[in-house]
Amino acid sequence: MNNNNDLLIDLKKSYDPFFESPDTPTQIGTVLVVAKQLAYLQPIKGDFKILDLKCNEAGLLNVEIVPCDAQGKPLSSSQIKDPAKELLNKPINFLIKLNQTSKINEIYEDIYCQFCMINDKTVYKTDVVKGTSQPDLKYSRQFSVTVT
């Protein structure tokens, strides 16, 4: 008898256009980080608002973008070029660090961040953190782009 009920539930799911598996990821929101300062090799650090689909604040994401050398070592103040025109057609290296989220609603169980870089189809993703609404993401990745 139990198998018939399971079959009936599965049949309803297949015909229900609004059914969504509980395992389906839910987007909490979006963060926009404008990296203008990177054109002057200035680091960016701060808590950026996570905006939900209705543009309400859904939390904060602590982000750092740190200019570095090819080995990933942060640049010293003497290595910072001014004006930015000196960087044209040259590669710049930087670290993107996703540190911690805060003020995330406790209904979310598995939290991670993912992002894309401009002109790059790769989706970069942090590890999933479970059991907290303020996960420490501990994500860092080095990128290199040519300034155009």
C-alpha cells in the first residue's frame, strides 16, 4: 500500500508545474562589488549588502579585493602605479577574498557564494558551510587580467 502512495505522490510531482524539490538551491540574493579602485591598484575591503530579488537587504558579505604580484603577495605602497594609464595593456594580479556573511536569515541551512568574472564563463564557488547564519567562508583566489 505504501508503494502505491509513493507512486501517486511521484505522479503528482511530475504533473505539478509548481513542485520544487526541497533540495533545490535557493538564491538568497546578489552582491555587486564595483572594482574601480583596482584601476589604481588600491585594495577594496568592506561589508557589501546582499540584496534579495525585491532589492531588500538579505544580509552582508565581507569582501576584499587585494592587488598582488604574480606570486599572490599583496603589493606595497611603492608598487602602486599612478596614473592608471601606466597599467594599460599590462596584466594586473589581485586576490578576491570572500570572508564572512552576516545577518543571513536562519532558515537557510547550506550557505555558499558563487561568482563570475567579466569575460570569463567559469563559475567560481566557495565551499558549502552548514549550521550557521554567519558562515566564515575562508575563500581566496588569485586572478590576473590585462587592463584594456
